[in-house]
Amino acid sequence: MDIVIGNLIGLAIIVFLFWKFVRPVLSKAVTAQKEAIAEQVTESEAAKARVADAQAAHERALAEAKAEAEELHKGAVRDAENIKQDLVAQIDSEVKRITEHGRSQTELNRASLVRSLRNDLGLTAIDGASKLVRSHLADSKAQSESIDRVIEELESMSAGGPSDLVTRRVDLIGLHSMRATSREAALAVSSAFDSSASSLDSDALVKASDELTEVIRLLDTNPVLRKRLTEDEDNTTGQVKLVENLFGGKVSPIVVEVLSAAVKQRWSSSADFSAALRRQNALIVLAAAERDGVIEQTENELFSVARLIDQNPQLASLLSDHSHDGGKRAELLRSLVGEKVGKLSWILLAHSVELLQGQPADVAFDQLAELAAARRGESVAHVVSAAPVSESQTTRLASVLGTIYGRTISVQTEIDPDILGGLRIAVGDEVIEADVATRLAKAAESLPS
């Protein structure tokens, strides 16, 4: 019994201890385990929900992807169709363009061929006409008749009186390269000379020209002196005094008067001053020719020399070569024409060659001839013909040109067989091309190219 009671007490103690110490721990552990399991169950449920959501999202994304792919496919099909239509339109347009270009090119080739044929036919016709004209004009009578026809045409032109197209003044010969101020100054110098030289004879004028030539040469080699004489416009009294101090008693009074008149004027440049003195120097000799009654002879001789120089470019180049002394160039000219012209003509030519100062010799000689004609109150008509112009034709031509230009015309003739027939006339800067060669050339130029 005791044993049983002891076992019961021991059991009770064990139960008490178990209840007191073990059960709370086990209860806590079980609770924790339950909570863990519950949490795991909750997480599992959440994970399951997330899986379901992910599956749904996947399915939605897949559906959207399929829809987008379908839309892209449809868009690509539409774009392909549009591109196809654009390409077809471009191809049609290009085909039309190429067709039109081909048609246009064909028309151009046709037109070009027609023009070429017309041109060839025209050239052939003109060549044939040229041969006929040359054959016809081989007869001197036919050439003379062609000159008469030109004169008749000019007479019909002159019916209306002087031409309004020509306003060139004979007193401006040799001054057209100058500005207005210098031209007026040069004319004033000429007027002063004419007033002062009325009582001088031919010898005195020639002596004055020789002295003025030396003065011009001095001024050309002394630009400082030339500048002082021309640029101090407010001190003309001092300039005149300088001229008198430099040249008074050393040259003729008329030369001093010419220089004094020149320095009193206003000049656009010192080069114009020198050019005006050279022109006045020539006018002095022409005044001497008037005194001697040989002004017309002098004009004709100057014109002949000018034509000689025009026809010999190499000679013109030698006479214009300023690397050689003016005196030597004058000697070269003397060897060619010195014995063939009168004294005054030679003086004019020699002075001109020695004082060229950059001007071509042929231009200078042409101006001398024109100055001589102007001194006679005339203008020069340079007339080129294929055959000699008769005296009666020259008279008629001078008369009709005088009517056209409103002043007396001096006709200077030159023969050039290359113009075939008719006349080529130059009065100042105006040229009347009434020759057969020029008309044939213009006919050829007018053909379609």
C-alpha cells in the first residue's frame, strides 16, 4: 500500500513538475508551431494567389501581344500596299517623263537637224552668191556701179537732213579722251593762241613749234615741275610768273603766251595738260601750213602716212616702242617717208613721234590728219573701196556725207580689194559698212546656228 501511495505521490510530483515546468514549454512550442504552420499556410495561399495573378497577367500579356502583333501585321500590310501604290505612281510618272523627254529630245534633234540643213543650205547659197558677186565685181565697171549704188543709198539717207546720231565737234579732235574740264581748258589754250598768233608768219610759227616741242619734252621728263604748273589752281598768278621766269627770253613770246594760257586753266590731270600742249603744238604747225597755203596738201600727206602705218603693224610697233629714243624713231620714219612729204608735214610727223608718251603711232598720225581737216573746218571721212573712186564719185560722196553730218567732209580714200565692192566709210567713231564683203558676212552670221 505504501508502495502504491509512494508511487502515487511520485506520480503526483511528476505530474506537478510536468504541469509546472514542461507543459508551458511544450504548450509554447506547440503554439509557435501552430503559428508557423498558419503563417506558412497564409504565405502558401498568398503565393498561390500571386501565381494565379501572374498566370492571369501572363495570359493578358499574351493576349495583348497577339493583338499588337495582329495590328502590326495589318499596319505592315497597309504600308506595303501604300508603298506599292506610291511606287506604281512614281513608275507611271517616270514613264511619262521619259516618254515626254524622249519626244522632246526627238523634236529637238529634228529641229537641230532642220537648222543644220537650213544653215548648210544657207551657207551653200551664200557661197554661191559670193562666187557670183566676185565674178560680177571682177569687172571694174561693176565695181564702180557698186560704189554709185552706195552713194545713192546715202543720198536717200540724207533726204532728212543732218543725222541726229552724230554730234562730234571738229574742234574737239584729239580731246575726246579728256574729261570735260580738260577739254574746255585745251580749247581755251587754242583760242588764246589764235588771238596772239594772227600776225606771225609761217617761219615764226615753225620756230615756235620747235621751241614748244623742247618745252614739252622738258615737262615730260620733269613730273614735279609739270605737277607744280597744273595742280596749284588757287595760285595761277604764281604759276604764270614761274613760266615767265623759266622760259621768258629763252623761247618765242608766243610760246610763253601758250604756256601761260595753259597754266591758268584747270586740268583734270597733268597728263591732260601735256596732251593738250602736244595737240596745240600740232595746231601751230597747221597754222603755218595755212599761212603757206598748203594745208590741204599737208592733210593729204598726213592721211597717206597714217594709212601706210595702219597697213604695216610692225612699223607701227617700232615707231611706238618707247624703249628707244624718240629721235631715233623719228629718223626711222624719215628714212621711209621723209622725202615723200612736204616740210610742214614732216615737222608734224617728227614732233608727233618724238612726243608720243604712250600713244600708238598710228593713232597719233590719224589724229594729225583729222586735226588738219578740222583746221580747214572739215571732218575726215576715211573711205575704203575695192577699186579706185573717181573724182566725180568723191565729190558726190563728200557732198552727201556733208549733208548727213551737217558739216564739210574731207574724203580720204584707200583701196582694199578684200571688201569686193561698195564702200566702207568711217567718220570719227561712226562706221558705215556698205561694202559687199561685210554684207555677205552679216548674211552668213544671220543664218540659224
